[in-house]
Amino acid sequence: MIEEGLWKARKARKVVAHQLRERRACFGELVQIDGSPHAWFEGRAAACVLLVFIDDATGKLVQLLFVKSESFFSYSQAAEGYFKHYGKPVAFYSDKHNIFRVNMPSAGSSDTLTQFGRAMRALDIQIICANTPQAKGRVERANQTLQDRLVKEMRLLGISSMEAGNAYLPEFIHDFNQRFAEEARSSVDAHRPLAAKEDLARILTWQETRTLSKNLTIQFEKVVYQIQTNRPTYALRQAVVTVCLDAMQNVIILYKGKSLRYTLFHQQETQSEVVASKNLNQALDNPSLKALPLPNKPAHDHPWRRGFASPLSNITNPVAAGDISTLDIR
């Protein structure tokens, strides 16, 4: 094949050696997080994503959660359950997903933190992004183990929904940690308790700043909100407010930490949206699209089923009527 020019030799890839890294010393010092999309229910339910939180020092699973897709609200839900059970870790170790890192900052924009990064900064938790999958190999190997063991366990138990799967996960985590978790080199627990002023319900919301117009209106997510206040209107003109959106799509408008009353003034028509490739399946699974009525099928005697009229449609025997092959061309 080489002599005939059918195959060309290529330069072999260099084998990259990844240096081994020692585990962290303390439990809660570094927690690796990742999302694993997989057919977790083997067709018994829709494909989903398992969010995995694993401690670097002990290899202990500290949080598992089935969600529809990787998003800010899904990671916030998983992180909230983890914080309430263990406390705040020192740092999260993740990949370069746009939930954790601004990969393409806009020209002239001062936003250098994602929404999840902003929330973790408010909680004094550092986010470190790995440069390669091998760098966070502990959570990557855990994903492979879970795709084998967890899938088989749920199959034997007949679990066929995300709700039933999430209800079973605490039992699985307890059994997994008893078998595979290791003792940390240090007995110090690096987790920190939540402070009284750290309101998780408020911190783990999607937050954006807006400036009030002269009419005390702002626009957020194609909706114009009218602020209602008893104080003179000029006192709030050009004031900078924070719009908070929670997972239930409830909106709170804050000014200096206090919520403002508002009414919906106007809602724009829905326009085309930009959707990331990882969230395309979720966007297409919109329930409103499934509720649309199906088009009516044409009746059996519909003209479309009878075909279209042609010059020869009324001729039953083309040969008898003078087919071109029988014509005398003398």
C-alpha cells in the first residue's frame, strides 16, 4: 500500500507523561466536581447528568445528584445540599466549563466571574480549573466507576426515574465510602460552617445589575419591571439595583440589600435564543413544544391522495389511443 501510494506513514504521537500528584492532607481542603452525562437508567427514563463531588484527600463521595443538564442552578442545588451537610470547603477543582470560568470574555466587559464563580466568591470558596482531564483524575475515575456500579445497582432495584434515583443516592454514597474511602493524612477537617449572614437562598441566585430609568423601570429577560415606591421618585432615579432570579423563576429586585416592590409593565415577544451545544437537547425537550396539536391527516378521498391530473390521465389504453411507438412516421 505504501508503494502504491494508498497509505502514508504518519508521525507517531508522543506519549505525554502526567506527573502524579499527592493527595491533599485535609478533608474538605479540595473537592473535585464534575458532571457525567450518561444513560443512567438504561432507557427506563430519559438520559440525564449525574453531578459528582468527591473529596481529594480521602476519595470520599460528598455529593451525588441527578439533574437534567449541567447548569448554574443544578450545580447550585448540589452545592447547597453539600454545604448544609459538611460545610464550606476551601476550594473546588473543576474543568473549564463555562459554568466555572469565563472562557471568552467580551471585549471591553468587566465581567471576569461566572454566576457560579460570583456565588462561590461570596462564600469564600476558591474555584480552580484543571488544564487537562488527567489533572482531576480522581473524579474522572469515579465517573467511570459510577457508570458501572451505580447503573447495575439501580437496575437490580428497579429504579426508573430521576426522583427515585436521587432518593437512593444517599444509601449508595454511604456504602461506596465504606468500601473505598481512605483516611486523610491529617485529622483536621478543613470545612467551615456557614456564617449567619450567608443566606444561601439569596447567594445561589442568578444576579445581574441594572440601572433604574427616570420612570423607575428596568428590563430583565425581555420583561420591563416598574418599581413601586412611596418615596419621591427622583430619589431612586439612576439607582443601581440587583435583579435576583432563583431556580423557580421568581424575581427579586434589591436596592442596598432591601427588596423593592414592582409590577410587570411590559413583556416583549419571545425571540430566538442562543443555546450552548450541551444544552441543546434540554431546549428541544420543551414541554410547550410537545403540547402543540399534531396536523390533521388528509381524508382518504382527499385530492392529494387521488394524484394530480395530467393530459394522459383519462386515457385507459395509451397504445390503442396512438402510442408514440406505434405511430407511422413515414
